[in-house]
Amino acid sequence: MISPFLKSLPVAVLTTAVLAATLAGCAPAPAPSDAATPSVTASTPTPSGPVAGEESPTLDMEAAILEREEFFDAQQQPRDGSLLSAKTPEQQEFIAQQRAYLESQGATWAPETESLLLATTLDACETAILNGHRTDASIFATHVESSPLFAQVAQGDAAAEQGLASIMVFGMSFVCPSDAEQWDAAYTEVYG
């Protein structure tokens, strides 16, 4: 299933956003563990990983799908194919910090860049929800490898992929902060 946020980014938008992701690949944004704690946080359930020696609890997909829909509604983003723009205080803070960082690196900000970064982050939050707020390096790698956003933007460039993944995890620290720590750890395991 493709996230409604991914459907909202036409190929032309993704192509335009390659510059931002490539720049990010050359100089990744700080991962959440390197960044200051966001002043604004969203409420998401606290992730609970399996305890060593115990089986993971069974995922209630009906509850996960309901939670995903509630998350989508709370994000206030269009699902009609139009560009995404920061709506919530959490999204606005993420975009403000990311824009300042990219501009400090010489990039020119565009609405397509904002849409790409929000879609990438929201898609990761959706994956976290649908995985019961549990992730590891395998789930993280599968998410990146199967993402049409990553495929279109990185186009096989490992540095661009890593840069976009770094921004995605950084965005999660604002949009779905309860999941960010696990995704940051998985990012570190995947990319070193």
C-alpha cells in the first residue's frame, strides 16, 4: 500500500527535489541524537520493544490502521496529489530547522523541497505505526529500499539516500517523537 503522502508527490516534484536530497547526502542533517530536543512535540504512543527472551506481542492490525488514520487526520495534509506544506506546530518547527540548515549549506529552498521532506517523514511515521511502534535495522532498511521517494530522489546514489534518511529521522523527532529514538538507532546501525 502506498501512503497517501507519497501519492501527493508527482514525478516532476521528485525530480525537482533531487537537488535538496543530493545536497543533504553530501552534508546530512544532524540525526535526532545530535540535535537539540524539539520544543514542540506530538503525542504518539510510546514504543515498546520486545523484552529479551520474550516473544513480541501480536500486532493488532485493525488498531494500527485506525491509529494510522487518526495520525493522517492530525497531520492536516492533503491527500489529493497537491504539495504538502507544514501545517502543525511540529511540522513547522521541523521545516524551519531543516530549511535553515539547507540554506546554510547553499541550497535554495522550494515548496517541492518542503513537500518531499514532509512526505518522507510522514511516510516513516506511518511505517512506525503499522509496525506497532517497533523497528530495527531490518525494518528501517526495508522501508528505505521499498520507498518510491528514496528510489526517485537517490537514484542509486548512496550518499543521497543516506542524507534523505537522516532528514527523515530528524523529522520524526518532531512529527512522531516517540518513534524517533528507535529509528535513529536503526539509522546508525544501517549507515554506521
